[in-house]
Amino acid sequence: MSEIRHYLSVFGYYAKLAIQRQLEYPLFLVSWLIMIPTQYFAGIWMLRIIVDRFQPLEGWAFDDLAFLYGLGLLSHGLVVVFFIPTWGTETAVIRGEFDRLLLRPLNVFFQFVTGYFNFIGLIDLIPGVVIFLYAAHAVDFSWEAGNIAKLILVVIGGLFIRGSLYTIVGAVAFWTKRSRNLIGMSVATLERTTMYPLTLYPHVVQAVLTFLFPIGFISFYPAESFLGKPASLELPLDMAIWTLVAGIICMVVAYSIFRLGLRRYESAGS
Amino acid sequence: MAIIEVKDLIKEFVVVRKKTGLGNAIRSLVLPEKKIVRGVDGLSFDIEQGDIVGYIGPNGAGKSTTIKMLTGILYPTAGSIRVCGLSPQKERKAVVRQLGVVFGQRTQLYWDLRLGETFELLKRIYRIEDKRFKATLDMLNDVLRIQDFIDTPVRQLSLGQRMRGDLAASMIHEPTVLFLDEPTIGLDADAKHAIRGFIRTMNRERRMTVVLTTHDLDDVEQLCSRLLVVNHGRLVEDGPLDSIVGKLAPHRLLVIELSETAQAPEHARAKILRQDGLKVWYQFDKTAISASELISDLSGMLPIRDLSVQEPDIEDAIREVYRTTG
């Protein structure tokens, strides 16, 4: 218990320092405030065009798609706040930044991930929240306690699935010294695979995105369940619980791979 | 019991040999020519509590690699390490709590923020009580004078101030062993003086063990009671500075300035290196004859106006170690 309090107090101070550091560069903040929402609103606009010009995708109307997209963006926004250091694993390995973390009597993965609380990333949440609120209204999502609880489970599970994917891909740098390009690919892949109904993809891809990299649990399966569509994946219990379970399993795997990589860490020069 | 025990330590790195040209680049992609290089090759030594030990050697001798293994950053390929009786790899958290580590070329301070913020963070990481934290900070301030710039952003500190800040940061949790990797690199005389003073004070008042790597032999001369000299990952000398220098460069020089021209006489236990006008250089072995004996012998035979005894140059002696073991 005192261990948890200890880690929380360190996390709190890390977050305070990170916010202070980011406030040192206000112009940078403003540029993100303009860039990020533009990017995602452009994304939803594309969806609108696709659905308008053609027909609803696999029986998903625009409002359904907006709900799917918005739901996915919620955990995306949080991953950018909480897991952004994993995107820079390559740099940290090359520059020997794990040296200092290894010299402190705390878990290294904890220090690495919480060491930079990216509060600018909250900007990433803005489009997610706007699009989700719009879509929730459009599809008559009922804001009752049960649904809200499920929504929270889905967002947390989605955060874990995304976070562990970035952790694993970033940790590749422990072996190859390179992982930044892979991270770029993962960001793009995650965006595409959480934006459209999974059933659009061939069965093999669906299987991979369900069992190997359970990206389907981030937004597609829960959205199906929230929208009352026929379930593509039959499971006992509620889909929200499975999203959280998938997230926790992913996190355990990711943490093990990170630790394995850290053992291979070679530090840098002098 | 020694506070640091190192036995048969080995660290190997895999190096891929690269050749020039596109053809070779493609070949090395398919069939990389891997070579195993031993950065550290069978080191054994003990360090007692309260010692200040200089760990020196030419660039690439394996100094930093050793320090990184002793502090739990790197895993050794073979051999055993005990720091405060524990393995830094197996019990990293327990060991690093006892260690302070400063890398002269890198900082652990938050670049964008005032110096004090890093101390506050460390206070939480090491779970230091308010009272203790304040007392340590006061003590560090007495020696390092950090109060003057504790509210300045680290990016605006001079190199000397930053190094004092880094030293203070490494001492906040009152470690029993301090590892310093080139702590005086790039500093001016004043800052070097302050840092050496700090190391001496901590060692004297807290019996803190210090392991210091450096290329600055003044650091070694002024601080270290014992020297470990490594080259190519092997220990090549171990002992007090005097005895290493004495062993490698036993000769001293007696320089005599004559008041009038005279033929310098031979001496049985000293060799005339050269004579140039009114100056004569005698080389002698201090174990064979003392300077005063030689002077009294010569003073009867030569019109001496002035004289000086030159100690062997440490720099030369150390260079000699590197050369002969290279």
C-alpha cells in the first residue's frame, strides 16, 4: 500500500514537472491546438464524403461510423497523454536515457512511461469528445449508469491495448536500435483499423486484429454492442469487460517484452 | 568486508564490421560479419569503504563500461559484482539506493526547470522526510554554494554551476558510494577546485567511498589514495599514485645553475643528462640516492648559484603505462 502511495506521489510530481516544462513553450502549445483538431475533423469529413458518395459501409450509416470513430478517438487521446514516451523509445535507447532510470530505485517502465505526462495530448481528446458527443446524440446513445460504466471500461481497455502496442513496437529498438518508423506505421494502422468496421477487412485480417493484436476490441466490437448490431464475435459477458480483459493481457505481454528488451540495453558511449 | 567486490568481470559486445562500398553494404546485410569484442576482460578488484579510488585509463579502456556494470546499468557477460554486499543486477533497487552517480558529460537535472525542482523530485523518488531533506540540502549548500542559483533554470547555469547542481542531486539521498565519471571535464580551475573540495569533505565527514574516473591527473593527485589503471579492459596497475609513478618513472632531475663556467663532474649514482652553458641536468634514482646527498656531494665540486629538483611528470608516467600495456 505504501508502495502504491510512493509511486503515486512520484507520478504526481512527474506530471507537475511535465506540465511546467510544456508551459515554458506556449507557442508550441498553440500550434498543436490548431493542428490536431484539424487533422481529426478532416478524418470525419472524409468519412462523410465516403458514405455520401457510396453507400453505407457494411450496413453502417454515417452516424454509426461517427460513433465508432469517436469511440476510438477517446482512447487515442488518452494514449497520447499517458503513453507518448513509448513513441520515443528509439531515441531513448540511442541516447542512453535508460541509464538514469536504471540508477533510481523505482520500476524502470513506470519511470519511462510516467516520466513525461503529455498534457498537450489532451488536445487530441478534443476532436474525440466532440465527435463522440455528436454521434452519441445522433444514434440515441442512452446516458444511463450502466452504459457510462461500460464506456469507461472500453476507454480504459482501449487505452491499455493501444499503449501496449506502442510499448511493444517501441521496445523493438532494444534489439534493432530502430523503431521510430515502426511507430509511425502503427499509429497509421491503428487509426485505419479503428475507424472502419472490422468486417470490411478479409477474414484473415479480422482474425489477426482480434486475437493477435486485439485492435478490434478498442472500438469495433464495443461499438457493435453499444449500437445493438448483430455481434460479429460471440462472447459471454459484456463486450466492455472483454475490452478491459484484452487491455490487461496486452499490458502484461507488453511489460514482459519491455523487460526482456531492457536486459539487452547496451547504454551509449561514455 | 570490502564495499565493492569485483571478480573476473567480463563484458563482451557484438560489433558488426562494416566495409566501404554499396556491394559490401549489401553483403553485410545478408551475411553480417560479426565480431565479439571484449570491452572488459577479466577485471578483479576490491574497494574498501572510505577510500577514494581513481579509475583511470585511455579512451575506450573500459572505464565507463565497468562503472555501468557496478551501478546496475549493464549486465556483465561473466564474473561477479558485489556492491554493499549485493548484486547490482539482481537487487538493483536495493543497491542503487546506496549509490550516487554523476556522469560529467550528461546531466540528470531538468533542463527547462529551476534547479530546485529536480531536488524536489528526487526527494519523492527516494522518499526523504522533510526534515532530513532540508538538513542534507543545507549541508550540500555549505560545501557547494548552490543556494545562489537554486531558482535558476538549469539551461541558464554555467557548466561549473551545473556540475555542482549535479553533484548535489546525486547526494540528496545520502549515498554510501559515489561514482563520478569525469566530474571535472571542461571545468575552469575555480570550479575544479570547488568540486575536489566537495569530494574531500564528503569522504572525510561521511566516510563516503568515491570511485572516480578522470583524464585529469590533478584530480588523481589531489584526491585519490589509490589508483586502478585499466587498458584494453584489463587491470594493469593497482596501488597508490606515488608507488605507481615511482615504479614507472623512478628518475628525478637535479637542475643546477652555475655561477661560472665549470666542467660538471661525473657522479657514481647520478648521470649527467646534458650541460648547456651554465646549466647542468643530473638524472638520479631516488631509491639509490637522496636529493640532499647528491647536492652535498656536488656542492663541493661545483660553483652552484641556484638549483631545483624536478619530480617525474605524472602525465608522462601514465602515458608510459598506457603505451607499454597497449
